[in-house]
Amino acid sequence: MQEQKTRLTSQDWIQAAFRALCAGGPQAIKAEAIARELKVSKGSFYWHFKDVPALKLQMLEHWQRKATEAIIQLVDNSGENSAGRLYLLVEVATNTDTYAYGGVNVEAAIRDWGRYDEHAFEAVKTVDEKRLNYVTELFSNCGIPEPQCRSFSRLLYGSLIGLEALSGRTKADRQHDLLQLLDLLLGGNKVAR
């Protein structure tokens, strides 16, 4: 009996493209190279995408949906109060499995890509703005005075980005450090969730 081949989805290609991005930068996002990694023909690529620029645009849209919009929706649907949502947001952001996308460095790779590509730059800018606005709103709902909310948001978000860039840091280390920072920002003690 012959083994049936698994049909690849556009998400399979997008995940492989992110792995290529992490391994070799935006110039590594090539249909032929990704097809080799997936052990399929290039024809499979063209079934899902018009060309490599179309793949790149779908990668950025996918990242915005999965790494921002879906997380915000998950946190909002948790039933937690605003402080609880902040803690949950840190937990989700530091526990998300990014292996299929190239690992913990995928966000750094996207940010680096944004330094050289207008579409990637705009996607990073949009994601940063949406994430910062969301965290600012949560801090505001916790009773933090308005001028501090934006600053606290940048401190928490910037710390997440920076901690991901530090070598040798585990998910547990990043989460612990961010939760400690959140405790400090919310007044030095854990706010009841």
C-alpha cells in the first residue's frame, strides 16, 4: 500500500518562510529553497501564492493576526479584570510556542526585515502601535494615571523585546522577569486578579 502524500497548506508554506527568514534573513525567502526544505516541488508553492512578494505579504498579515490580534482576543475573552489581563498577556507572550515559525527569534527577524523592506516596516509599526495601545488601555483601566500609562506600556513591551534578544534566557526567565516588572509597575505588589 502506497503512503498518501500530505497536501501542504498556505500556512505550511508561511511557517517554512518564517523559518527561512530566521535562518537567513529576507533574502532566504525563496520558493525553490523553501520547497526543498518542505521536500515538495515548486508547483505546490504556486498553488498557494502568485509569487514570492505575495508570500511575503501573507507572512506579514499572518504575523499580525496570529501574534497580535489572536492574543488580544484570547486575553480579552479570559474574563479577567484589567490587571489579570496584563498578567495573562505576559504569560501568553512568553509561553507562545514559536518553534514552527523558527523559534524565539522570529520577532527579531521580522523587526530586522522591517529595516530594509517598506511592507515589513509598516507591519512592524502597525503591530507595535496596536500592542502598545492595548497595553496602555489595560494600565489605564487599572487606575494608573494617564501620563504614566503610555510610559508603562513602552517599558513592559520594550522589556519583552529586549529580553527575547538576550542570549541564554529561557521562556521561564523571560516570564519571571516580565512578571516582576509588571508587579513593580502596578504598585510594587501583585494586584488581585
